[in-house]
Amino acid sequence: MRTLVMIIFMLVCIALTAIVLLQEGKSAGLGAIAGAADTYWGKNKGRSMEGKLILGTRILCVVFILLAILLNTSLI
């Protein structure tokens, strides 16, 4: 059982690394000063690819933390 959880943990680590590297930087540059950050894409970020990457990152982070806790306890 511990081996299976360790394999899942490694796959989550690889997927989390890939998703974080796919995301864009959060620096808005000078466009935020002029108000260009409040565009259609900014309002509908949850439906875009960037929104899906953020959601995937959050889910994988929770799974990563839970698996790390599980592996460090003597439950399995």
C-alpha cells in the first residue's frame, strides 16, 4: 500500500511541477496602471485556460499536502 501511495505522490509532484511551469507570470506590467487589466479575459479568467491551470494547481497542492502527511505518519 505504501508503494502505491508513493507512486501516486511522485506522479502528483511531476504534474504539479508541469502545471506551475505552464502558468503565466503574475506581473501585469504597465497595463495595470492604465486600467487595461480589467478586460474581458480578466473578468472571465475562471473559464479560460489560465483559470483551469490555477484550479488544477490548487487541487494538486491539496493532494500533495495530504499525501505528504499520509506518507509521514504510520497509518500506511
